Amino acid sequence: MWSFSNIANNLHKWLSETFNPTMTLIIEMVLAGVAVIGLFAALGLVLVIMERKVSAWMQIRLGPNRVGPKGMLQSLADTLKLLVKEGLTPNGADKLLFNLAPFVAMIVAMLLMAPIAFAKDFQLWDLNIGVLYVSAISSIMVISILMAGWASNNKYSLMGAMRSGAQIVSYELSAGLSILAVVVMTGSLQVSDIIHSQADGWWIFKGHIPMVVAFITFIIAVTAETNRAPFDLAEAESELTAGFHTEYSGMKFALFFLAEYVNVFIVCAIGATLFLGGWMPFHIGNWTQFNHVMDYIPSSIWFFGKTFFLIFVIMWFRWTFPRLRIDQLLNLEWKYLLPISMINLLIVTAMAILKWHF
Amino acid sequence: MITGSTILFYLLAALTLTCGLLSVSTRQIFRAAIYLLFSLIGIAGIYFWLQYEFIAAVQIVVYVGGIVVLIIFSIFLTQQAGEKLPKQKPGRKIFSALAVFCGFALTMVQVYKHEFDFDKTMVSPTMSNIGQNMLSTKEGGYALPFEVISMLLLAAMIGCIVIALRSKPETK
Amino acid sequence: MFITKYIKDVYKGVRSLLVGMKRTLYYFTHHKEIITQQYPDNRDTLVLPERFKGEVVMPHNENNEHRCTGCQACELACPNGTIKVIFKNELTPEGKKKKAIDKLVYHLELCTMCNLCVEACPSDAIKMAQTFEHSVFDRNELTKILNNPGSKIMEGVE
């Protein structure tokens, strides 16, 4: 049957028959890199048009409807525009760091792709600390924003960078705690283990209310971590022009823009993996017949369906809620999300020990 | 023999050392912090190269996500963008170079003196292994250091609160 | 008690957020609510709202007569000097001199469509029209004379 893992295995077989092992490894690494870059480009195009359409429909507008059929090629036109624009570097900027920052953002986003399981047995690197790896690497993300903010030598950029730093550092806590809830249940940090543990039902259903609370906390925290509205203080247009990327233009701006969308995809993929079973089809306990029907839907469709559903939820947040003030933002984290997720983690631990979950 | 693995090691080591050197020799304080960051990432890379992913991830979480961000924040709050630090006196330079050399020599002597036990089969630590060792009170357990560190953090937290709570002098 | 207040706060907050999300989801799924007008395409069928104000005009009847007495109320009411009334002296059939308007100059480029002149007019001589495609290549064309050439004041309007 046609599947991602079949293609990958056949390719690997063919390559190892044709070349020696070192050559095979190098070719496979290059192929993986190209695939990730291709996925990035596709995600950028799809997510931008999706965001614009979703925002338009939620605000009773039509949205882009001129370029291509129903405006579906709008983001392609935008990309072309960004590609041909001049990438300015301001005179007073720290030129090295200013030009380095967008690439750091992009490299971090690429590194985060490694442990994500896109389909059954289709994963770049199934390392044994998968989830910890994700939260570790995503903490480098803030560095690129701080770098951009400082190197621009601009008040707005610096303010945006500082806000973003405070925000990401504090929301990482509750994101980490809600991830821990799943890790406690599974007893493993490995992504494939976590997915396999959900073969008889996803954690959000198996884990009763505490898991739902953890899921909601996770979604709120990652919305804040990716600097999206209602937590977009780092680039609050009405206050800070464009925050940390005020001075960026052309392709360097496009890289930040793309990194933002790719990060949204990644956090949603992680959320789908942890709480909604990743590529695991929707199974209910002992209903063999039902489970069998569900298995006919390819695993990649399950994964992308769940991920895009979460992306839609995050977009839904963005176009519904007004932006928070900085004190409200920190109140929400330190007075509400953190205590709630700590108590929730205690309850989840008790459940895991007493085997109260299904 | 040169294999891909050794090439990778030398690349990572070169990254770590160059960035470390640059971080002490640059005259822009923010760049120093960023070079330090890349140097720490290089060390994390070496841990990944050794296939101790857990330590590598912890290295990134603690040093990159925590300490460097803290350093950058203190730079943001105290320094001005685009300014260069004053040049150091030659005496100071020589002294710090000497101190670095002494520390380096001491470490190298210790490394060469130590008999490394290569016979032990390497175990890739699993999650439950790490967790159990972290909280075990038996020999080789880390319960005591863990608690001592948490005491340190508690003291730091109390200090912060005391500083923040310092009452303002009453105005008439 | 503190804890009950805390839980109540969380409950209220979540509920109000959900109400907002329900509204946007309704708009997201009901595309017939969309209010966007695709203007140049629907130019022929475009229906403007009743109260839309495009420019000031002075209606004339079929005998080329208007209702303006030249009382200058509109000129005084205008907040930014958009309207200027220029007079001429006319001879009535009895040989008496009578003041009448020569030109009512209207600067469209200054007008904010505030409607104060229309409200100030005691004889309903001017009103707001719904035309809005005002772009021209020469800005002098935006200075308009509202009364038609050779027009007269209507009988019986004082």
C-alpha cells in the first residue's frame, strides 16, 4: 500500500544497493534537508493563505479573492514580492547580528522538525528524549528575537524583544508542565512511545478532565510562546510599529514571518502528538470493527488533519480576542496557568500511580 | 584515521573554542553574550555527538534558555545598543591570559593523569534510569545534591523577594 | 473566600472567551453574513445606504430655477470654508435693486461631508448627493459652481 514509510524504505533500499553506506547516508541527509525545506515553503504558502481566509471570514469579509482561483495563489504572489524586495540593513545596526538573527530563527525551526512523526514509521530522528528535545530547542527561539531586537538599534525593536523575552521565558513553564502531564502518563519522552501508548484512545479522552485541563493550558501557553495574538506584545502594531522586526525588510523579514508560521505548525504538531495521538487513528477501546474502519484512513491524513485543526484553533483565538496588556499577560501566567497546571500535574501523577486512566 | 565522526568532533570543538575566544575578545558586550551562546551550543553539540541526548538537552535548557537569556536581559537593562566597551589595560590582559593558562594547564594535567576505564560497557540512559538515579539515596544517587541545589534556589528566591519588598523611606 | 473567588474568576473568564469564540465561529461558518462590496465589479447594481453623503448639490427645476436666496447661512455654518457665496445685483421688474446669488462656489476638496450646510439652509436650496466617484486629474475641477449658468431664484422663495 502507498504510504510515506513505504516510499522512505524503498528509497533507502535502492540507495544502499546503488551506493556505499557513507554515500547513502550523505544522500539521505541531503534528501531529508531538501524535504524539510520543501515542507517549509509549502507550509508558508498554505498557512498564510489559510490565516488570511480564516481572518476574513471571521470578520465578515471576503479575504483575498483576485489572484488565482478564489484567491488561492495570493500567498505565492506575496512571496514573489518579498523575494524581489531589497533587504535593507540600517546604518546604526550591528550588521553581523542583524543579518544572523533571521537565520537563527529559521535554523531553530528546522531543528524542531526532527522528532516530529508525520506518519506511521515516518520520522527523521526518533531520539529517546524527543519531547525534552523540542522544549530545549524551542528555548533558543527567543535568542533570535532578542538578537534581532538588540541589533536593530531601534527603541521599538528593543522593547518588542524584551517583552517577547519575558513572555516566552514565563510561558515556557506552563507549557513544560502540561507536556509533563502526558510524559507522566506515558512514562517516556520518546515520541514514538507516546504515540503508541495512545493506540487504545487518545490521551485527551483517556486522561479524563485533568488531561483536558493540561491540553487547554498547553494551547494557551504555546500561543503565547509563538508570539501570536492575543499574546503578540512583541510585535504589537499599534504600540511598537512591528516590534522586533521593525527594521527588517525583504527576504530577511520573510524568514521571520516564515519561522513564525512554521513554529505554529510545530507546536500544533507537538500538541497533536501528545494529546490527540499524532498519526494514530481514532480508536475506541474494544470496538474492533470501528477501529478497523478508522485504520483505513492513512496515518499522514490523521496527523495533518489533527495538526491543522489545532492551527485553526490558534487562528480562531487570534481573530477573536483582543491583545492583552503586559501586566495582564504576566498575571495570566503566574497567577492562573502556573498554579492550575501544577495542581493538575499532581492530580495526573496520582492518576498514573493509581491507574485511574483507561 | 579520519572518519566522518572525527570530522564532526573537530568541527564542533572548533566552533566551541572559536566562539569562546571571540566572546572574551570582542568589545561589544551583546556580541560577547551571543558568542558565549554559540560556544555553549557547541558543547551541547558535543554531547549530542557522544549520544548523551539527555545531557545535551539539559545543557541547552539550562545554559541557552536560562542563563544566556538572563545575561542578555541584564545587558538590555543596563547597556546602550551600539556602544563599545573601553579598551582594557595591557596589565589586565596579561593577568587574565595567565589565569586562563593556569586553569587550562591544571585541567590538562588532571585529564592526562586520570586512568580512564574504557572497559565499562556504555549504557544509553533511559528515562526511568535517569529519574531513579536522580532521586535515589543510595550510592551514586543524586538526591542530596538535588536538594542542596534546591536550597540554593530557595535562598536566591527569598533574596529576590526581600529586595523587591524593601519598603520605601517614608516621605513627610 | 479566596479560593471560591479564584475559581469563579477562572470560570467567568473562560465563559466570556467562549462566548466570543462562538460568535466568530458563527461568522466563519455563515458566509452569507459577509458585507464586503466588490465595488468596480458590482458598479451597476451598487445600492448605497440612504444616509450616504457624497457631495453638496443644488437641485434645479425644469425652468432652470433654484431655491437659493443667498442668505449665506451655509457659508457661516461651514466649519472649514468650503462654501463661498458671490452676489450680484439684479433689477426686479419694478426697477428695484435686488440681491441675488451670482455663483455659489463649492470646494469639494475641502468638504468633509458634515451636512451642517444642508441643515443650516432655511429654504432647502442645497442637499447631499450620493455620487462618490470624484477623482479627477486637475484639482481645479474640484472647485465647483453649484448654480447652473443663467439660473434664477424660484418664485415665492424668500
